[in-house]
Amino acid sequence: MSETFIAIDWGTSNFRAFLVDGKSGRCLAEKRSSAGLKSLDPQQFPHYCREQLAEWRTKTGGNSPLPVYLAGMVGARSGWVEAPQLEMPLTLEALAENLMPAPGLDNAWLVPGARMVTPSHVDVMRGEEVQAFGALSLVGRASGLCCLPGTHSKWVSARDNTLIHFTTLMTGELFHALRFHTLVGQPVPREEVFDAAGFDQGLEASRHPAGLLHALFEARSRYLHSGLEPEQVGSFLSGVLIGSELAAMQPRIEAEKGVVLIGSRELNASYRRAMDIRGLAVCPVEADRASIEGIRLINRCRSGSPG
């Protein structure tokens, strides 16, 4: 089996592909586009993938094309083809054993997602399980709590190289809805930059005894009567939502004595600021590095190689 492989994180809005040296985990080349699930019909997936990867897949040194591993929403019901969502607890070996062939592309595999179905907690994820395994490997931990911010933020707990629990919070999607489709978001300029003072006000407002629903409305009342500038409103809303997310996860954070933070540079910066202000121990990992490492580990499991 080739040591070199292709790792793809294919979500609703973006396509990210990495040519990876399987021994070192080093990224040799990458491709990015906005051709996410919502921009393609299901029958277009194999053709788009083949076109994007054609040059890389000939670099095999053998008779078969390089293996391709696809993680994320590409394996959802609305994606290329539906891949299974495996029950928790979940190991790397289970992901490797349940890889699903991607129809129409030779030696291409969809990585399963994960699910939790109990009387008190029903949840699903795709792609974050790969990033959690990858990030924990990169920081040298077999156990810990991972925060993966995004449209639907995930908080994933691991014990002894096994994922045992996760929780989804709709922080990013709710922010977008508030920012563009509600009264409280109306004053915000279409183009804005992160405002630290506005964010910190929102973070503090998230502690209001009246709860999240009041704290969000303070974006409006502070704009009208307390000096919150239009260009600060978006950051204020972000602070309220991230602060509420941290409050909801506080018992798990305290039990784990810190967080492995896995996200883009921009999202990590906001979450890192909130966690630092709350006095939480944080170990940041860039999301693409986590994806590459997680798929490298799956490739090693599949090949039967150690480490």
C-alpha cells in the first residue's frame, strides 16, 4: 500500500484536499475551493473529485492510483453517498474497518461519521471525529476534551484513544441567523472586522442572570442606549454565544482540566480569547492539521502499520 495518500475534508461550503506523506504526515500540496455540498448535485461528486485530483493520483510509484480518504458532510445523505454513522464509543480501528467505497472513483473511501442515541442525548457528527483523533495525536494525548468550533460546534471527550461522548451546539448557525436575519443584527455593517471590546462586552453579558435570550437582546439595547457601536454589534453577539457555549460546557471543562481547541485560525482566536478570559487551559490545533493527522492514522490502521 502506498505511503502517500490524499486526505479530503469536504463540507457543506468548502472542498479541501491535501496530498500527504504518510510517514511524516507532511502536507506536500493542497487544493481548496468553495465547491461544497450545496453547490454540487450528487452525480457531480465523482467527476469533480477526479478532475481535482488527477495530477496527484498519478504519483503512485505503482499500478494503482493513490488512496483517497473523504471525511465530512460528503458522506451525509445529501452528499456523494451516505456513509454509516457509528455508535459511540468509537475507535480509530472502527473508522478504518468501516470505510465505505466512494462510487465512481477507484481506491476512494468515505470515512464514517459518529452518532449518540440515548434516552437523554441524541447527536450526530461527520468529520469532527477524524479531527479529534488527529488533534489528540498531535498534542500527544490519549484522553481529553476537544472543542471544534464552527457552524455546529462539537465538544468531544476521549478516553484511552477512544471517543466516548460528544455534544453539538448550534453556535455558528445561530450567529449567522442573528447577524443577518434579526432586529438585533440590523445595525451591523455588511463588512466588519472583529472588535475585541465588543466581544468582551458580549462575553460578560453572557453571564446575565436572565440568560441567553436576554443577553442577545442587549445587542439592541446597548446599541440604542449604552454606546455599543454598529461595528461592534457582530462581535458582541459572538461574545454572547461563545460565552454561553463555554458556560454550558463548564462542568466537562473542569473535569478535563483544559481543552484541545481545533479550528480555523480565525475561530480559534475568538475561542482562545474567551477561554483565556475565563481562565481555562487551552491547547490550540489548526483544523487542517488535525484532519490530515486523523486520516493519516486511519490510513495506517488500514495498512496494518504501527503509529
